[in-house]
Amino acid sequence: MSIFQLLTNEPLDVLKRFFIATLIILAVFFALVVRIWYLQIAKGSYFKQLSEKNRIRVLDVPPSRGIIFDRNGIMLVSSRPSFNLYVIPDDVQDWGVLKDRLSRMLKMEAEDIEQRYSDSKVGPLKPVPIKLDISRDELGLLETYKYLLPGIYIEVSPQRDYPLGIVAPHLIGYLGEITSKQVKSGLFPQRRMGDLIGQWGLENQWQTDLGGVKGGRYLEVDALGEEIRPLYNKESVAGNNLITTLDWKLQQVAQEALKGKSGAVVALKPTTGEVLALVSSPAFDPITFSRGLSAKEWNAMINDPLKPLQNRALQGQYPPGSTYKIVTALAALEERVITPTTSFYCNGALPFGNRVFHCWRKGGHGQVELHKAIVQSCDVYFYQVGQRLGVDRLAHYARLFGLGELTGISLPHEKKGLIPSSAWKLDRYKIPWQPGETLSISIGQGYDLVTPLQMAVLTAAVANGGAVYRPQLVKRLVSPQGVVLREFPPQRIRQATVSAESLRLVRQGLAGVVNEPGGTGGACRLPGIIAAGK
């Protein structure tokens, strides 16, 4: 190639390269313009929201939880301020360092803190609960060294308080930290991890009304998450109050009577079905649940052989024993297999088939008619009455008074017991009912199983003339200002189809159990008070 050619081609080549470079620059510029348009116009509102979130912090203002009263207006459960420790992930500078410092200050295992943090973390700005209801000493320590703990946030929220001590925990229930499953269910709007909700009893059944509505504090914060100035406060709405059917004084007496023992007490107002007292012993301290149970504590509680979490009043299923003789007596009178004067001789035992059925009194009761049989609880008398009735007629009258079915009380996990029949045994065991089994059933043994609450419903029905009521726990729902929002009238399930005369005869016998010589309940006799029992 000649020098002339090189000289003449060079400007063309330079021009070409310049043109290509210009195109590249224009393409880059165009891409930048498009990107700027995308960020500022197309996604402007989105990134503005992100910016606002980094600048504006919204903190919950928990509402005051509703108060629970007894029937006479005595406060059973109220609320007190508690301090809860949270961590806001976006404000944490070094999680490992913060975790170790909190572990030492709160005397918590670092693994437990890590577990709570990982289980409850749902976003960079959502507070993660670390420890609920911290002590005043812990609060002072955290506030003193807050500058070494970037990311912590202490929230003041209501914690349950029991001004009269623990009252009816199996009935009132307890608060516990909401679970992730409950948060995701959508049944608890506004609630987040770390919040306390009713997990059992009335606290659970009335969560929506007792829980109230959260408020919020809108704050401007700096890059470190520190508050610059408040922007806006949205007031919380306090929960409504419950007026229960309980009589605190009666409940207290019943709890004291069962202290250190295993058992249950149920007291109903016979004419309405209102629960005046309900005790299951041993019991539990509801505060332990709201403070948070460790896995070790929870396992110890559920594996306790005394079963403190079991509500024996409606979950314990026991043979009714001689209390079932009330059913046998009413069935016999109504079916006319006896009259009030029909008598049998008791020598302490009754041979039947290849067995001998014994009376509780080895020497026997002698000649016995209905009234004496109830007062002195003669087994031989009721064996013979049961033999005349048969199992199916006994079962009919038992169910008429609510045995073998749920009472309908507004508490979870109620058991319905067992009232056997010939059809039940054939279906369950594929063998027919035997006549001797009826003798055991007639005195409340054998397959019979009832709950203490069912027996209270039956006893109330006998006392009030045959009306079977659903046990009632709540009388009124009242606003924080004292306005009655709802009243709850008694609910009668059915009227037992038995005659007033049969009920009167049985009531006379039950009064004699306590007040007549030889009555099996004579130890309960009180001067000036006519009581009945079985």
C-alpha cells in the first residue's frame, strides 16, 4: 500500500471510529435516561414508600385488656403495665455482639435468644420479641447500657394481674404469646409475634371483645433508628369487660377446700344454670404462660402425673357411684316398677346368678323402702330396682337429665362421659348385655362414667323441678364506660319428662341424707341450714 493510500484512508477510519463511539455514548445515555425514568416515574411511589419506611417508624400502642369481674362486681382479673424487650432487625449493627450482651444482661441462654429471633423475625422493621415482662432491674440495666445495644426496643404493654390471687384458672384461662400459625390464620388481626392473646378459657373465648384495638405512634427516626420527633399518635381502644356468673367468696371457699387435694367442685344456681363456683385441683398459675414457658417447663407441666392443666370439672370422667341412685329412683317411680312404699329386705348381700352383689353395709339395712334406701344408700335395694328396670330404661332417664352428653358449657375439650345401653355394648364389644351388669349400673358402677359438671346439672334439675340448663359462665358484656353491650339470659335445654311427685319424693330422700339419723351425709349437717346431698 502506498503512502498516498494511507493518508487518504486515515480520515475515513477515524470518522468511522468516531461514529461508533458516538453511538455507544448515545446508547449509554439513553439507557441512563430510561433507568432514571423507571426509578423516578414508573417506580417512584414504591421507592418513596421505602424511603418513608426508613425515615418514619410506626410503633404499636397496645390497648388495655378488658377486666373480668364476678357476679357482684368484684374484680377478678385486671391489667398492669409490663415491659417487653424487642429487637428491630434493621437497627442492629452486629447481631452476634448484641445477642451475647443480652444473654449476659438477661441471664438467658444465647441459644434461646437466637431461637426466638429466628422464629419470630418477619421483616427488617418488624420488632422481634426477645423477652416479655422483664423485671424492673432488667429494665434499668437495659436503659443504662442502651447505647451499647443498638436495635433494642422496649414496649410497655398490659400484663394480666390477679388482685385477689389466682381465681378459677381452669375457667378464666390464661394469656400466651401468639404463635406464627395463629398470626398467619388471619383470625387475630393487628396481632404480631410477641403479642399476648387468650389461649384458654374465657380469655380465649372472648379474645375479640377483651383484646381491644391497637393504636400507633408515628415517629421520625434517623439512620440509626433513633427517634428525632413524634409525628402522629393514634389512640388505642380498650377492651370490653366481662361480668361472670362466679361468686368470688364461694369460689374462694371451694378452692381452699380442695387445696393440696385432687378433685373438682362445681356449684350451679339451680334456677338458671349459672356457674357460681368451678374448681379443679391441682391448678396452675396463669402468669407463667404469659411470661413465656421454656420447653423444659412446658414438658414438666404436661408430664406432671397430677395433670394440673386438666379441668377435672368437665374433663374428668368418673363412675358416679351412689349419686347415680338419684337416676335409678326417678326411673323406677316413673316406670312404676316400685311405689314409695315398695320394700326389699337387705341382709348385706344379694345372690344373683353365679355372683354375690354386696351392700356397702356388711350387716345390711333390714327392711328398706324408697326413702330409707336413699337416706342410707342401700345398695341391695337399688340392685333389685335396677333388675326390674333394665339397662335401657335406666339409660333413657340418665340422658334425660344430661348424662352421657355434653352440657354445652362454653369451655373447650368437655367430655361427655358414658351411659351404657344394650345396643352400645353390642356395638362396642360384639356381645350382648348381661342382666348382672344392670345391677352394677344401677348403683353407678360398671361402665357408667360422668363428669362432675354433669352431676351438678342433674342435681340442679332435680332441685328446680326438672329443668335442665346449659351451664352459664358470663352474665354481661360491658364497655369500658360501663354501657351494657350484651346480656346473656339462662338457656334451658329441656324439661325432663318426670312428674313433680317423683321429684318431690327424691328431694325428700336427699334432704334426709344430710339431716336424718343414719343419713350417709350426716357429716355435712349444719345447724340452722337445711341441705340435701348424696
